[in-house]
Amino acid sequence: MLTRACSLVVVLLAFLAPSVRAAQVKPDSRDYIIGPQDVLRITVFEEPQLTGAFRVDNDGSFTYPFIGLVPASGQTLRAIEALLATRLAQGWVKRPQVSVEVEQFRARNIFIVGEVKAPGKFPLSGAQTTLLEALAQAGYVSPNAGTELLVLKPGSRAAVDTALTPEAATDTVRISLAELQEGRPSANILVKEGDTIFVPRAEKFYVSGYVRSPGAYIYERGMTLLQALTLAGGVSDKGSLRGIKAQRMVKGQKKEISLKPTDPILPGDTILVRQRML
């Protein structure tokens, strides 16, 4: 576990290095969704009287010269650029060139809970924040983290102020920690306001009997008996691949289940490898 956690730290630091960050493909920042209390920096080329900072009010609009109230909440930066250019071209500015950026972001938070070093509520500091950048704020995963983490999406604006549980989320994205460590772009997704990143504690299974290294091991989704035995060093010289059973809780009762090498195991299983008949 310590090796895996250290590997993640190395990958996280690599992702946060400027040279690597620049190589990552991110959506255009102009696709950022504007909200109340954002401060927009609007620039109209060669029109200083139309250039300045404008705060979006709580009703989602801001007041702009010549045009008046401009509805902005829920719109992207590029949509506001197009809207202002169209309105200004209607008798105010000839072929206006408009640029809109966020000068100051409103308070936007995410929650990181579970097996991280410093769980809590964290601000989104820019237009876009990746999963790795978010985990960096929480000090990365702890040695007790499992093999997957969950990104829980809120169902409404009212839900963005509290951490979600898996049952309360309207959408859950499962991310392989191994793929995140490997730097796969598909795993390093963007997190949004109100998201909860949940890092579950590692689930374990147990191997006992005639194997080379009996003990507890971290369970991975879809793991087979053969994979589990491989983690335990394989069957010993005195052990047998026949008659292997798993002690498993089924509806609150402990039962022994016969397993073949290709059968899946479950978290909490105790795998029993018997002695080979001489």
C-alpha cells in the first residue's frame, strides 16, 4: 500500500508540473459556466469605454453600457461573447471584437471525503480543476485507500453545499486509482462545483492454508480465484488446486462455497487451500 501511495504522489507531482500541464488537453476555458458573483473582464477591441470588469448579480445578470441588463448565469463565456458582439453590432459598434474572461471566480466548492490525508471542503480556484488537482488539495490518498474512487454528482443547486453520499448522488463516476496513477487522461476527469470525491477504504480478502504467503490482501473488482492465489504467492508444494473453498457471508450466515480457478471472489472472502493428497 505504501508503494502504491508513493507512486500516486509521483504521478500527481508530474501532472502538476507546468510542462506536463501544458500538454494536457482540456476543454476551452470559455466553456466555463457563469454564475452569480462571478466578475467578468470584458474587452472590446479599440473601444475602451466598453471595456471593464462587470460583476454578475444574484439574479444572474449584469449591466453593460448601451445594452442594459445582460442575462449571464448559466451561460458560457463564449456565449456571452457572441451575445455582446451581436447586440453591439446593432447600431453601436461596427464589427465588434469581444473577449470575455473571468477576472474573479465566485465561491465554488467541492468535497473530498474518505481515505485521504486531509478530508474536507475545498475551493475550486480556476475555470477547470482536474481530479488530480483536487486530490492534491486533500494531501492525496492515504495508504488505506481502495483501488477505486467515486466522483458523486449533485442533483440540484441545493445539494452543492453539503457532501454527498453514494445514495444521494444522481450520477456516480467510478475511477480506477491505478489508471489515475498511470496518468490516463480518461481517468483524470474535470470536477465541478458541488462534486464529492469519495475515496473508499480498501476492501480485503484473506487466503489461508497451503499457499506460500497466507494473509490479507486488497480486493479488486472482478478478481478471480486464480488472481487471488497469485497474490498469495501461489499454491505451495503441499497444496492442491482442487477442492478450494471460500468462507463467505451469505444473508448473514457464514457458508463455504466451492471455487474453480476462474470463479470470481468477493470482498471479505476467506479462501481455504487444502493439502494435496499424497
